[in-house]
Amino acid sequence: MIRKSINSIFVCLVVLLSFYLIEGACFRLVEPYAKWRLNLSWGSPDSTRENPLLNKISLDHFHSLPGNSPVLGNRSGLMEDEIEYSQKITSFNRPLRDKYYSFVTKQVNPLRNFEIVDLGILKEVVLPGLRRPASPLDVELGLARRQGLPVGYAKGICAYVIQPGSRSAYEAKFAQLESAFSFLLGHGIACVLLNPESPDELFAKFKFLKNKYPNFSEKIFVLAEGKAAKTVDDTMRDRNGLLNCFIAKGPSEALTAERATSAWFMGILTDEEIEQSVENSLLQRVRLNRKHSNLYHSRLSGLLVKESEWEKLPFSSVSIAYILNCMEYFQHDDPVSGITELSNELNQSTELTTLNLLEANFSDEVGIVLDKGAESMDSKPNFECDVINEYRILNADDPEILNLSNRELVLQIGASFEEMGDDILLQIAERDPMFYRFYLSLKEIHKSQN
């Protein structure tokens, strides 16, 4: 009898141990199971409390938040607590991170199946190739000729921001990021590499994207490294709702930590020495961001991680997983408040309007052909395009046309096409997209000046 009891206990222990090992292996290796366990523990993305039964079990999902001790003091201990917390709370991402690492290490010519286009002042944007029926807004913005026709879109756009530099440095960085971009594109996220000169320029680009290409910018995820992290931080200041996610990799300057933002934030520490003011700002930022009633937001919206020593990737797996987590969260989150705030900001802001962009000396960024023959350092856009060139050839003997600038011709010809009907203007847009962009921009400027 005793032997039977011992055998039964032993069998039960073996079964329990096997179940524990299998469950752990599935959580570590099987992405659908890892997500299922997360949802079982935390509930839906709009949840405000944990599973009351599972939180009695010692799972990573219920790892306690780092203490609210003051930032001043034992900084190394506080940083270690934050890093440990981030590792535990995002452990459900391990299968996704493994998939990404395997993907990027095996890619050859990763962007061969994707289109690289210019979206106005944003150059070399890689699109995921998704299509949906055009909405009335798409038609109004000129993205489709009529409602119901297929129009390109993305679930969001990821902007990797670096410091301004030479064209060769830009191309080298873009080449490094191609595999990572390909992975995000496979998840429906458009990608672009930016090297803005200032926060105002970066804000102008995001504002332009939101206004003119909302089908690609419903959500904006940004990763910035080094000094560029401060540029992004200054761009976000007092503009809550502009971004959905901000990842600061090895910031070299202290970031703003005055109040929480709606954007998720992740700070990535590198092997380089970091100043105390920068550490303090990161600690304050992640702790402020986690003060939220929503469970997912309060656990994931402020994280501090250490760059992996073995990955050696320019776009780390933890960053990729964080962006995809953020995208899933904001798909379920109520966007009304953020959109309202951003809309007010875009309508009220006087910084870098379209007029500023066209007349500022952003020759490489605005996407307008400059008069390369001009020797002045203050070269202005000459609005040269196929329609204008052909019109001048046809009217070469007309002195009135000779005395008109390209800018004036764009407005006059565009207005004439518009009077003929929207279909005519859209046909011209298909033939010469540059002329169409010039006309829309100058028309908006003309309206704002009158």
C-alpha cells in the first residue's frame, strides 16, 4: 500500500514536472501560445486589472513594478531594477524576437518585393504593398480617383532617425536597416530613414505625413539613436498624440521628463558611457509613462533595456518586438483623445507651415527640383516639371508667358485644369505627379495668404 502511494506520488510529480517543462518550452518557443498566455493573464488590451486567479502564480507577467524610490541615490541599482523588470515583463516576446533574428540573418536583397517611393517631403519611403478600397477622404486627398478603387495603405510607419550627414552615410545606414525594414513591412508597417536638421523639420515631416498621407501614418513609431534622440524628444514636446511609440537608443543628452505622454517609450542602454543627467531623465521618463489606469499601458509604456551583447544588430529584436506590441495595443485603444489633441496642434501650430517648407532651403527634403544653375546660396524652388516645360515650349513666342514665373504658371494652369473638372486634374496628376503636388501646395499657400 505504501509502495503504491509512493509510486503514485512519483508519477504525479513526473507528470507535473513534464507539464511545467513543456509549458515553459511552449512559452519560450511558440509565439501563439506566448500571446495566448499573456492575454489570459492580462485580459484584453482595454483591461484595467490582472487575472485574479493567475496572479497568485509566480509568472513573469505579474513581475512587480520597480519601487518608486527617488531617482537620486543608488542609480546603478535603480537601473538594474528597471532592466530586470523589462526583461521579465516582455518575456512573452522571446518567440517573436527569435523569429526576427532568424529572418534578418538569412535575408538577401530583402527589399526586392517592396516599393520605395517619395511621399511629398518624405524621401525613399518603403511601402508594405497593402491595398484597401478608397474612402471619400482618400478621393478628397487625391489618393484615388473615385471611391472603392484600390488604394495603398499601411498599418503604421516606422521612422528610424539619425543625425544629419553625408549621402554616403545615409545610404550605408539604409543598407544596414533593410532586413529590419523588410520584417516590419511583412507586418504591414511602412519604413523610412530620416536625418532631420532640427526638431522643426522633423515635426514638419510628420505633420505633412498626417495631413497628406493619413493612409500610411495612422500610427507613427520612431527609433532614434545618439543625438537624434534629443531631436525626436524636442519634436514631441507639448505635442501629445503626435507619435505612438518612441525608442531612444543610447541618447547622448537628457530627455524631457516633465509629464507622461500617450506615446510608449523605451530607452535602450548601450555599452557607451552615459551621463548621470541622461540616466536620471530615462528613469523619470519610464516611471512617469507607466502611470496609467490601463493595464497594458501601465506595464509596457515605459521600459528601460540593455542592448543585447550577442545580437549585434543595428535594429535590435527588442525594438522590433516593442513596435509590434505597441501597434497591437493601439489597434484596440480608443484613439479619439490623441487624435483630437494632435488635430488641435496641427491646426493651431504656426511652426513650419507648407509655405515655410517650400521657401526654406530644404532642397534635399522638400522634393522640389531646384535651379541647379543658380549660384546663390539662397536658391529657391523653381517648380520645374513636365507640364510647365511642355507649356513653355508650346508658347515659346508668347512674351506674357516668358515673363511669368513657374510658380505663377503652376497656379494658373492648375486652376484651369480644375475648372475643367476633377477628372481632368486627376488625369494630369497621373501623368505628372510633381505638377499635381506643386499645385496643391501652392493652392494651399495662396488660400492662407488671402
